[in-house]
Amino acid sequence: MVAPSQAFLDRLPYGKVPDRDDFKTFLGNDKERKRYWNKAVKESARMADELQELIESGKMRNAVQRF
């Protein structure tokens, strides 16, 4: 299973991954909701790039954490 780390979540506004409830939370404030969601998309792309680097470099084994 791949899941975002707490460090990843800490970089997001509101400390969580955006979800459908944000439409209620930001009712009437689409600009802020979009800013929040766009930040999450950018951070997710960065996380994907880091994962790709781990896979291509063969360093994935060193990065995996057991739970």
C-alpha cells in the first residue's frame, strides 16, 4: 500500500488531502477551494516524481516502511 506520509500532509493547506466535503467547507469561496486543490495537485506531482526516482534508481527497498 502506498500512502502519503505525515510530512506530505503537513505541506498541504489544512493538513489533509482534499475531498468532496471541501465543496461544503468552501461554499461560496471557490477561489480558496481551487487554491487548496491546486496546491495538493502540485504536491502530489512532486510525490509522484520522487516515487519514480526511487523506482528507477533501485532505491525503493531503502524507502519502504513496514507497518
